[in-house]
Amino acid sequence: FFFSGFQVAPETKAVMKWLRSIPFVLSASLHGGELVVTYPYDYSRHPMEEKMFSPTPDEKVFKMLAKAYADAHPVISDRSELRCGGNFVKRGGIINGAEWYSFTGGMADFNYLHTNCFEVTVEVGCEKFPLEEELFTIWHENKGALLNYMEMVHRGIKGIVSDKFGNPIKNARISVRGIQHDVTTGN
């Protein structure tokens, strides 16, 4: 198993296999080191370009998902530019990942390209490695935003694709006119 020229760790392989076996549609990766919500693509279409906007065909959906989190977060939604994450205030607390900084091998890009799962990355605070006594505050700052984000799973089109006898069709390809990114049905 290789991904962008690097050996994939066993735990990453396990997550990749899990994502392919269960039809997840929404996920989030939690990081520390900033206060912003990023969305795919995280890897620039032009690998030599840094800070280059690289939208997916589902740009509008990803922006909506990222905003759902950011708008429900008490600090990310704070309009002060002097706070942690303040340099993202004019962007509404969200940014296309590659426009912030480009990197290869991210789960959000993998999920979008190889599964039906749309993932954003949530930078939960400016401390890369917060102290234990800070975790309670970080949890409370993110709890409502996480719940609001999870509720987004109910947005969009959902249903059962079945044959003329009413039997579900596994791995049926679903296309939306104007969006060059198909999804497939689950089990």
C-alpha cells in the first residue's frame, strides 16, 4: 500500500479499509495548532504551488459544512482579529486546505476521492499540544460545533436505490448534473 510515494502506516490502512467497508458520509479530523476549519482539497493541484486554492467539484457543499462548524464555535465565530485564529476572521473561520498550506496524503482528500465521505479538518486551538487542564475548555468550545456539524448529515439527498422488485442495489453510481464527482450506494 503506497500513497503519494510514502509507506502507509498499518493504522492508516485499517482506517482506509474501514471507510471503504461502511458507507460513511461525513467525518471530521481534529487537530491542534490553529483555530480554523479547513476543507478539501488539502493538496494543491499544482504541487509546486503553495497557498493555492484547490476546490473540489463539491466546493459549495464543503464550504457549507465548514461554516456549519465555524459558525457554531464560540471562538471561531468571534469577529476579533486579535484572538487565536484571528487571521481567518475575514474568511469566516474557514479556508480551503491547499490555500492555507498544501500537503499530500491527508484523510480529507482520501475520503473525498475514494469514498462517499466528506471530511473537514478542525483545528481546535492554537496550542499544538494543549495541557491536560486546557482540554475541558477545548471540549466545551467544540461540543456544540461538533453537534451542529453532525446534524449536517441530514442535508442533501438520501434514500434507497432499488431495482424494479424493491431490492436495494449495492454500488450503484449516483451522478448529479453539474458536479463531476459521483457517489455509490452502500450495502
